[in-house]
Amino acid sequence: MSNEPSIFSRIIAREIPADVVFESDSIIAITDIAPKAPVHVLVIPKTESYSNVTELAAGDPALLAEMVGVAQRIATEKSNGEFRLVFNTGASAGQSVFHVHAHVLSGALTEGSLAD
């Protein structure tokens, strides 16, 4: 793993622009730049302490629960409240940014994988 900040850390620091749809002290949610569904938002904790959801669940279950709550809020605001919540864990599962994040998807999936 690199010592460089992840793209998400750079977005959180406002070094890279993003369409922010939600922000709190601990979480930011942004529109995915390559959407796989009509609603495709990334929910990202502001901490770099966890590279994947299993580390987050073990280390800070309250933050994981907060992420799920934010996902529900986004789905309620942007669609009918129904959604898929996807965490890619590991390179072979499609994870390319090793800063834990969730994909909130609603509506029909488009062609392609959910790799990020």
C-alpha cells in the first residue's frame, strides 16, 4: 500500500473536485464519476484508518453503522428508498482504492462491473 493519500483523502481535503451530496464530521458522500446505475453514490469515511469494510467492522462498528444510515438517507432523497449497498474488498473483488467506501446504487445497473 502507498504512503500517498488516497484519491478519497484528496477529495476530502478538497484537493480534487467532486460532487458532494452529503457531508458530516466523519463521512463524505460523492456522486460516482463512472456510474453503474441511475443513482450511484460513494459513501466514504473521512478516516484513512481502514482499507476495507472488514477492517472497519472490527475497528469501528459505529462508523460502519453511520455509513449505512447515510446510504439509506441518500437512497430516500434520490430514489424510492430502496438500494443496493456494495463494498468491494480486495483487488480481485474489484477494489482499487484501499480506503473503505460503500457504493449506494439504485435503479437498473448499467453494463460493466462495480470495480472502483
